[in-house]
Amino acid sequence: MNRRIALVVNPTSGRGRGARIAPAVRERLAAAGLTVDVHTTTCAEDVGRIAAEVVASGADAVALIGGDGTIHLGAQVLANSGMPFGVIPAGTGNDFARGLGVPLKDPEAAADLVIAGRTRAVDLAVAKDEFITTVVAGGFDSLVNKRANAMSWPKGSSRYTVATLAELRTFTPLEYVVTVDGEVIETAAMLVAVGTGPTYGGGLQICAGAEIDDGMLDVTIIEPVSRMTLLQLFPKLSKGTHVGHPAVRALRGRSVRIESPGITAYADGEPLGPLPVDVGVAPGALTVFH
Ligand SMILES: Nc1ncnc2c1ncn2[C@@H]1O[C@H](COP(=O)(O)OP(=O)(O)OP(=O)(O)O)[C@@H](O)[C@H]1O
């Protein structure tokens, strides 16, 4: 049967990588016999608008060329639509694709997953009426995320390292109330993160061990540590070897409330809104090629 696929391209993802890889991805899909309709977005709003048109059109599947921000926009429409969704990573972080095991640096290999047609259902977090595909950050990491988003250099995920060093100069621990499935935790902390998947910031395993299809939210609280200890912890986050550190507390639940005055939550690397935030889970809401 001839499959019809919509290829939605954010040309700006990864500072132009989206535009650069699109022709090869289109070729790969077409060479495998798929009918490919290419839609190139011109603004953030286009992602949801086009995704809605594609769902209504009765296409067999949609593939998105972009980073976590683009996937976040697409997921708002594709969640619970039943339409299979392929990710062709083109961003700087690509943490949703990473969690799925999609090849990050080989767009044609990522396209091959769409061609093969194997799907699975993955969980999404829900907060402030938005679906979230990776992690909600609320704390020191929000400030790092904000600073990294405003930086034009360096290009890749090392932006987060540079932003971390800059934020560390002035950061002091925050007072939190974190409620996990009704259990109230009052604590000072550097950050509180809640995810369906394990990573943010381009591979930092802030919710190490999170399974994207277990119907649960993983919660990480990093309790107050010295600047030096936090600096030592961050490289460990990329390897996941921070697990077990006395300042790192891991919990799991289905509903999580994070309260701390004056902090903006970030989700999928973009601002979500001021705390407090209530995070829930939509089990198996997104059907993805893997
Ligand atoms: N033409 C466009 N189409 C879609 N989004 C656009 C466009 N131009 C700018 N944007 C902005 O790009 C953001 C998404 O970028 P995306 O996340 O795909 O790439 P990235 O920031 O390079 O990667 P990552 O999020 O993985 O670090 C959107 O949130 C949107 O605001």
C-alpha cells in the first residue's frame, strides 16, 4: 500500500540544520516508495496549524524535522490523535529523540525508522494545559535554560555548560514545596525537575532511569550543595553517575506540584510559565516511530 506522509520542516532548528537536512530526508522517504508532502514552517504557529491540517487530511503519518521546541509544538496537536509521528532530529538538544533512541546525527537513519513503520506509544507530561515531551524544569536549571536560549554562541549543547557557569556565580538555593501524589515535601533545593523521559539540555540525565512508557513521572530534587559540588555534579548528569549522590533525591508519581516563589518553569527547553505548576501524565498519548 502506498503510504502518504507529511514531512513538516522547521528550517530554523539547530541554526539552519532543519533546512539543510530536509532534502536528503525527503529523498530517502520517497526512494522507499512513500508519497511525501513537504510543509516548511515560517513561524512557530505554523507547526501546530500544519500538524492539525495533516491530521484532518487523513495522511498515514507525519514526520517532524526539528528540535525539542518544534516537537513540543507538534505534540500539542498530535497527542491523542492516533497519528504515527516520526522525529528527524535537527535541534541543539534533541532530548525527546534521544529518549526514544532515534539516531541524532544521521537524518537518513532517522527517516528509515519512519519507513520501517514500527511504532510505540509514549507518555507525555501535562502542565498548564500543555503537553510536554521531555522534562519540566523549575529552579537553577530554568535560569540556565533561559540564559542558554538567549546565547548565540557556542552552537551545540556546550551552550548549557557555559550558561551553567554564568548562573552559578550568583545563584542561591530556593525554598520549595513539592507535592508528589499527595506527599508534601518542604525543602530548600537547587532545582526540582519532573520528566516522562530521562534527559534535558542535550543529554543531561536529570531524571535518570525515567521510562517513557511507564505511565509515571520521575521527579528529581537536587538539595542545596556548594557551587563546587554542583559543578562536579553537572558532568555526572551526562553520564547518569550522579544517581545515589546524597544531595540528589529521586521520586516517582502520577501527579506533582512544584511551588517556589519567583521562578519560571521551563518545559521542553521553552518557558512554560511561573511556578506553581501542577504536572500530570497522559499515558501513551503519543504514537511514535522507533
Ligand atoms: N520557521 C519556524 N518554524 C517553527 N519554529 C520556528 C520558526 N522560526 C523560529 N521558530 C522557533 O524555533 C523554536 C524551535 O526550535 P527547535 O527546538 O526546533 O530547535 P532548537 O532550539 O535548535 O533545538 P532544541 O530545542 O532541541 O535545543 C520554536 O519554539 C519557535 O519559536
